[in-house]
Amino acid sequence: MGATAAPSPAIVGALKCQKDPYLQTLETEVVSCEEFAPPKPSQQSGKSKTKKSTDPTKGLENGDVATTKTYLIELADSVLFPEGGGQHTDHGHLTLLNDNNENSIPITSVQRHGLRCIHFSPTPLTPGTRVRQTVDFARRWDLMQQHTGQHLLSAIMDGMELPTLGWSMGQPGEMNYVELPRKPTDEEVQTIQQQCNEKIRENITITAETPEDKVSDSLPSDYDKEKGVVRFIKIGEMDYNACCGTHLQNSSHINVIILHHTQTIRGTNCRLFFTAGDRAIKMATESINGLRRIAVSLSSSSAPEDVAAGVQRLSDQVSEARKKEKKMLAEIARFEGERIKSYLQDHGSALTHRVTDGLDFINLVVFEIKDNVKERGVVVLCSGEVKTSGSIVVLGKPDLIESMATKIKEVVSTAKGGGKGEKWQGKVTEWQKGEIEALKAAVEAK
């Protein structure tokens, strides 16, 4: 009796996850398994971004070379969706059916390599092994709500002369955006959101079709149009677009679409941010709770207009306090300047040290003494404290500047800087214990 031939794997476009996006488990068989071999660094240089999904490093965390072995597993079929069409990869796990312990293998990246659906696995599996796939359906549901929500949103905007130029699905918990040729007005945004949610309530049927005579210009360049399957997502009579992603069965499952802010990019183009479904509800709840916490700290009501007014008052107070601080520092700098000039009448060098006021204060003092000190000696101005960074400025006679800078580098281990003539300026990466005292002693000795 001959050996049973390995099954022909389903191609991307005709995977079980695409035919039945609500299916959560699938028993299938390992067709192939190969150890991932990272390409040499030289092979990665100059690589440009394209629509291709055949990059073998895709699926590794941040595209880095794996520190542990990774295996590329292809199955007879897949209930886990491979990243594509703007939709993120599914997460899930594989369970060996002949394993009494039913140990699960986590799968957090599934990628399309040409027509193949590749599962990135930390564990190798022998071809012919029977496994049960289980999808993280909470994640799948969230991704479907965002993706189907984008199709509906774009369909509504198409009717308002706001065609979608591109879109980006945020990771779970983040906002998505669609890119438009212009910024919609506030009234348009309100109309778009209202119409989207009206269509959601109409419970419109959503289907996936694979007509043989249809082609699409949006297919990735490495997808075989002859052997592959072109899928079109149909939302009732209002939208019909090519898409490989997984989608909801009716508009009511989107639940809700919330439009957020806009961002102008590339001249007149605009990004309109949005969220859909449970993600939108969670984000709205977090925003409301955050607003309430801010309101408590401001001693105001949690009404958005009251919180906004409270934040504006606080901003005005901070601005006024900064003005007063700047004026006060200028007055202190004048007093410090007078002190230094008086001290130099009887001494050849002087030092001033401020812990927290930094380079801004130093420059104010420099302004006060620069015309006087260059004829009298040398002055060292510094800021910071032990275990923190700081600044150093040396001002005075040109023939004394270089020797003082040399001395500073000898007693302050992390001091670096440069200059010529009447000024030397440096930065201290981190003051060490005793260095400020040592610097003071060096200046006084000078």
C-alpha cells in the first residue's frame, strides 16, 4: 500500500479564515516545516518598502534577527489570518492532536509568502502531524470591527467626494486613520459619523465574493493573479471593494464608529483618525474616566467645556509663573554679577555654582559680567549636583581660559567642552561626589 500524498495547502485568498471569519478552531495537518534562516545583513541593505509580503524577516519582532530558533510552518489550511490588506496578523496557538498533554504552541505571527500562508513557530513540527488551530478570537473580532468599519467609513466618504487614498489599522488599543485628499470640515465630520452609525443600525449584510472575471489593481506585486483568488467585500448595495482581510457578516457587528481628530500631512492631504466597535467604546470610556480625574484635580465639574476652561486657567497661571521666574532669575543674575565683579577686585578668579537653574541662568550672569571680567581675571560658572548633569562656562582673560579649562577636565571626570578667546563652555555628563568641591578649590588656588 503506497504512502498517502501530502495534501495541497490552501492558498491565501481561499483560506478557511477568509471563507469563514467567525470560525475559531480548525483541525488540520502540517504540510511543511523549515527552520528560518536569517538573511545576511548585506542582503537587507537598501531594501525599499513595497506591497510584498515575502520578506522572510517579516514576522520576527521588529524585524530583528531571531535570538532563538524560529520555524516556518505551512498547514493544509488555516483559521489564522496572515497579515495583509492593511490587517494585522492573527494570534492563536497550535495543539498537537496526538499529544496526550495537549501542549500548545503559541503563534503570534502569520505571514503571506506569495500564495503560501506561513506560521512562525518557536517549535518545529513534522509534516503529516495533525494539529488543532485556535484563534485568539477577541483579537480577531477587534481587527474585523476596525477593518469592516474602515470599509463602511470609506464608502460613506466616497459619496461626499472624500475618497480614501490609504489607511492604517492601529494595533489593539490604538486609533486607526484614513488618508484623504483634503481636510473635512467639522460639519462634514459630524455628518460622516452620523451616517456611519445609521448604516450600522440598518444591519446591512456583508459578504465576500470571488468572481473569476474580476481583477484588481490593488493586489501585491508578488501575488500570482493567475493562480490566486481575488476577493471582493460587498456591503449591501453601497460598497464593493477588493480585499483579502477577514470581515464581519453584517454592519451591526461593527457596533459603533467614532471619529477623532484630523492631522494635515503632505501639503493638502489629511489623516482622519477613527476607532470602531469595542475598541472605540473602551477608548471612549478611558477618555471619560481620564476627564473626570483631570476635573477632580482642577476642582471643576467633569463637563468637557468646564475641564477645558480649567486647563486654560492652569496654563495661564503656569505662563504667568514662568514670566515671574524669568524676571526673578534676571534680578538674581544682576546681584550675582555685581558680587563677582566686586570679588574680582581683590581676587584673580571666582566661582559661582547654582544647583538647579542651569545654563539659562549662567548666560544671564555672563551677560552681566562679560565686559568687566575679561580685564580682571577668570570666572567659572557651573550648575548641577552629584549624580546629575550640569553646565560649565569659563569667562575671562584669554591667557587664563585655556589653563582653567585644562584644570576643569582634571578635576571633573565627565566634563567636555571647547572654546577660544574669552570664553570656554562645557557640559558635565554626571557630577561625581567631591568634584564640585574640588573645582571650587582649583578656582580659588588659581
